[in-house]
Amino acid sequence: MLRLMQVRGRDGRRVVATDGAESWYVGRYRTVYELAQAAISRHLTLESVVAKAGRVGRADPKKLLGAGRVLAPVDHPDPAHLLVSGTGLTHLGSAASRDAMHKKLTRSGAASLSDSMRMFHMGVEGGKPKRGQAGVQPEWFYKGDGSIVVAPGKPLVSPAFALDAGEEPEVAGVYVVGERGVPYRLGHVLMNEFSDHVTERHNYLWLAHSKLRPCSFGPELLVGELPADIRGTSRIRRGRRVIFEQPFLTGEANMSHALDNLERHHFKYSYFRRPGDVHVHTFGTATLSFAAEIKSRAGDVFEIEAEPFGLPLVNPLALARAERFAVRAL
């Protein structure tokens, strides 16, 4: 399957394509956004535009990543026109926990469930409608615009007021909106959605606050359809030690919602179909180091990998200093 990444070149930005064991610099186009716009305007697939663009030399993605030259695999010339958002409570988790949950979800016990459990149950019951139909809407959250996106390998900086700085290994869909307001899916990326789980746990109504953090995705964009069953690994390194390592499952086979349903409920809002905008919409997770009572520290390194996506997504954790500010009247 074709994968794309963006790197800093000596003469500006460059796109690197990988297919199987071959990696090369793509001709004519400097960014994945330009490739997407060309595909939309010519009514072609992204893969065919890459093929027609030609090759202008071999590339070594692993070496480029090690040299710190890799950028996020998609961006927008104006970061305010890239929207990062996501859904939660979309994954089934282990079969044992799912069975236990189903036993609790009786009519007599439904009233005692938390809002989160009811939302999960709604997804299990109605998150995978027939193709072309709308199922139950998922939980939705806003994360930020393009200014909060951190390049692979660069630090995820947690604000001084945060109560936690935890990874979230996820897969996100990447979209560009065409001139007529039609969203086009370019492909999918690994994402560290990076949230404040202590704030969220304190009161679920603070979920919105807990999500307003930086994130990182990539290093590579997987072009085409997402495999139904994806098995990856999430780990945290502290110095030479691995303090957390756990598999994560994603893809529709491991989710309570169909991807089409998640996309439908995001893009049903007309202001998310503004021509030219880029959307990175993450699909949720069932694996968190927070659930294993891991407390991350500055200098810890998050690693997320899954075979279809090529290179792993690696980011160290840094803590920001407290900022002083005041609101002034005009």
C-alpha cells in the first residue's frame, strides 16, 4: 500500500512516497496538500497523481526521520484552516470486558449506567448501520487547529496547568474539502492524541478542557482504505527502561462504530465542509497507560506503531512553564 510523508528538503518541502520496499521523492509537487488538490481537480485518485508525478531520486524515510527532517504528513498553508477533532467511546475493548458490559446492559440496570456507559451502549447497538444510512452519533470533541500539530520526533509540550500528560494511540482519517464542499479522504495516519486524563476523570464535563492539548500524527500517511483489523503497540520509555508496553486494537473489526458513520456525523455540519480546509479526525482508542496507573514525566518518550503505517510515531514529553496573561478592556 502507498504511504506518503513530508520532509524538509534543501530546496524547501518535499513529498516522499513509499510502496513496498521502494521509497522515492515525488516530482512536481511540494506538499501532500498540493497532491490532494490536483487529484480533486482532475477527478483522479491520490495514488494515480503520485504515479503521474514521477520520481526524482531515491529516499530513505528512516534516515530522514532520524535526522529530524520529517514533518506532519499533511498540513495547510494557513494552519487556521486545518481542524483537528475526534470521537470517543468507539472501541469495543477486550472480548471479556465487552461480555461483562453486555450482561450489565439490561433494561432494569440501564438507568444506573453512567453517561459514558450509555454512550458506549448506544454505539454497540446503533453505530454500524447499513451502508449509506446514518447510525447513532458518537461522542465528538474539538482538539485545535494546525498550530497544535507537532511533527513526528518533536516534543509534545504539556501546559503548566495540566494535571496529566498521557498518550492516546489512535488512527485518524485525513480529509481535504473540495471546491463544491465535498470532503475527500486522503487516507489514514497514526496519531498520539495526547490528553489530560486526570482532568477528564475529575468531571466528565471537563472533557473539552482535557482535549485542548498538542498532538502528533504520522510519520506516514497510509493512502487508501483502512484495514479492518489493525494491531499495534503503544509504549513509554523512561531513559533506557520501558515503563509501559501494551498492544492496541483498532479498525472497524474492533470498533462499535463504522468509520462511515463517524465521518457522516462529523461532516454533516456544513461549516466542516468549507472548500480548501483540511480535517484530521481521530477515531478513538481502548488502550491508555493512564489505566495502568502510569504517571508520565518530562523526558519520557511515547512510541506508537502498527505495521500498515510504516515508521513508528515517536515523541518525547516536555512540560511548559506557567504563562502570565491578563484580559484587557478596550
